[in-house]
Amino acid sequence: MDVNFSIIMPNYNSAHLKRAISSVIDQTYDKWELIIIDDFSSNYPEKIIDEFKHNQIRFYKCNNSNNIARSRNFGIKKSNNDWIAF
């Protein structure tokens, strides 16, 4: 049985975004999609994400009004899989 995961990753001006994405990509299990939900960061996360050129990464912007649950819920709505990881 194949289990496919949607990994929801909220982001706001994180200095560790590149490392977090690398951590997902470096896993041996490859049945996943990474959904990055950004709260309009000012440090250009798109540039970091574009460096990976990875078709399993999806990027969205969402104003969460300091409510990270809003970003997570938005990511869940955008997910394509039954299993969700944060």
C-alpha cells in the first residue's frame, strides 16, 4: 500500500526555510508533496524555493493575521493526499 503525504509548512521570514525544505527532500520516502504557506514574508522565500526546482513543492501566500492555524488550514485545503504532516 502506498501512503502519500501532504506536508504543510507555514513560513514567515524564516532564516531556516532552505534547511527545512532540504530536510523534506532528503527523506528516503518519496511519496509526498510539500505545501509551503507563506504569510507575505519580506525575505523573498520564492527565490529559495525556486533554487530547488522540485515538482513536489507547491507555494502559496496567505495572510494569516498572526494565526498560524489559518495557514495550516489553508494548506490542508490545497493538499491532494489523505495523510497530512506539519
